[in-house]
Amino acid sequence: MKKTLFALAAGAVVFGASAADGTFAASNIIGGVREYIYLSDIDRTLTKLPKERGAVQFVYNGAVVGAGTYGFLAAGTFSAGTISIPGQAGNSVAITVDVWDKASGATFDIATATLSQTVTITLGGAGSPPVTAAPLTGYTGGIMYTIYTPEPSTLALAAFGLGGLLFVIRRK
């Protein structure tokens, strides 16, 4: 009877260790280095994506993980704390980081100013005591461009002006 209980207890410990949650630090501040997210202005000067407009989500295996959408800490930087991936402690996984400007859309799927990057990391969480969350290594931040499209009235005015110039040239 004691052997059976011991075997069940040992099996539970092994299953518990193999089914442990993997963790990663969901931040673009890695080892004190900030990988800023930028937004290109219409005049092409680079400014950091404003705190109140930045949003980020993390996707694993086609599903958003963690609490869903996170805001920015400061201009160009985000940190969502530690996010868990069930049953993946110590495994290498691909995490997609989706960042967008909320001024261009409330969600990543409808926003027009977006940045998406996939990184492969080995998750923390395995072992006893559990290993701390893995940093989001390989994430490079990058530049997010907003594409500005001229309004039809601007194009019509330009065409009218060009037509006038052609008319004047032709008369001479």
C-alpha cells in the first residue's frame, strides 16, 4: 500500500513539473536597454509612440496570452510584467509581439499603424525553485510608420494647378 502511495505521489510530482507554466518578461526594456517604438510623423521626423496611444498584445500559438491588451509605460516603451504560457516551462516557443497606435484603431486587427514581430525564446519557470521569467530576447522594437494618404481635394487642387501651368505654357 505504501509503495502504491509513493508511486502516485512521485507521478504527481513529475506530472506537475512537466505541466509547469513557462514564463517570460513581456517588456521592450531588456537588461536596462530600451528598444523604443517610434511613430513616423508626416514630415518624417521620428518621435516615440506616445504613452497614451501605444498598445501591445502577445500571441502564442494563434491566441492572445496574458490579460490581452496592455498600455505603454512611457513614450515608446511597454512592460506587461510576467506572462505565463501553460505547460511550457523551459521550452523554446515563438511569441509574436503586436504593437499598434490606438489613434489608428482600437484593436490590432483594425488599426492601420501597426508593428508585429515574432521572437523565439526559452521560457523560464522550469525547475525547483522555478526559474525566473525569461527576457523577451531578440525583440528589436523598430519603427512603426503611419501612412498618410492625401485627401481627394488636395489631389484635385494639384491637378487644377498643373492644368493651369500647362495652359499658360501652351499659349506662349
